[in-house]
Amino acid sequence: MRTRYYREQVLEGIAREVITAYDQSLYHGVPTMIPIEDIIEAQGLTLEFQCLRKTGSVLGETIFDDGGAVIYDRDIPGYTIIEVKSGTILIDDSLCGEDSSTGRLRFTCAHELAHWLLHKELYRGTGESAAMVTESSITQSQNNTLETQANLLGAILLMPRPQLKRCFYRLRPGRDRQRLVTDMADVFQVSKQAMRIRLENQQLL
């Protein structure tokens, strides 16, 4: 597979098209949480929650071809194959637990949607899937590039630049850096780490 390079400006444009096609007010109105799961379904994709790996090493997986996907079945217990259609996004069900982070769940969903938007032409017909894995599992340089692209577009989808700036300038007065990051993360329902990285990337912090 040949990896295509996307400039950040292009990724911003992709996010704008996806979000405004769903609801223009999410991009142009009052800053608020982006309903990423609803947007995934509006794209004609199927969102499923499964135990993807016993070890928890895979958080999400995007399916590009009809076929099978490996999951861990706790009832067996053991690994099994389920039938999946092209356009299925699998999310590890551990992210839905009471102790899990909403921000991490939402970022994983956005990351997998980004894989579909950016990489479906790379993967289609190969029988391979794009999986969001833990950092220690990423070894190949190409996978690193694809994961970096999906991470960046995922962040842009959850925190669109115009909304990020509106929220930043509205909340900045009277808040120190830490409080600002926390309050903005609450508005967009993302982790504080994701918000801090996005703000720094936009040179707002």
C-alpha cells in the first residue's frame, strides 16, 4: 500500500465537509460536543462494540471488505470470527465500562472514522483492516504514518478549528492554562490531554 500524505489544511477541510453535512450548526454555531457516533452512522457506517482482544491491545478496528473479524468471546472463552460487512467500525467494549473515559471512547470512534475517510482506497480489496492499537503494539513505519493521520483527523473532527477558537476566546478570561484546558475539554467531551495537544497544535497555548 502506498501511503498518501495529507496536509493539516486538507484534513481540516475533510472534517468541515463531514460535520456540516450532518449539521452545519456544529461547525458554525455555539461550540459544543460533536456527536461522533451519530456522524459515523450518518456516513452509512455500522458501529459495533465487541471485546476485540483479551489483552486490551486493540481499541478499535475499521473493516474495509466484507468478511470476518477476530474478536474475543468471553463465553467460550477464546477467540472466534464474526461476520462483518465493509464499513463496519468495531470498538472495544471495555471503553463503554463505568470506569472508562468518555473522551477515550469518543476519540477511538473519531480515529476509526478517520481511517475510513482517509484510507479506504488503500485497504479495500486487501482483506486487511485498520486497527487502533496500544502504542507498544505499533511497529511498522507505514502503520505509524496511517495512525498519525487518523489521530490528527480524529482530533479535528472532535475539535473543529473554528469552534475551538470560539470556545478558547470565550472561556479564556479569568482562567489559568490548566483550568482553561479542563473547561474546554468538558465542552467538547474529550480528554484533557487531547484538548491540550489540539490547543498547542493551533498555537493557542
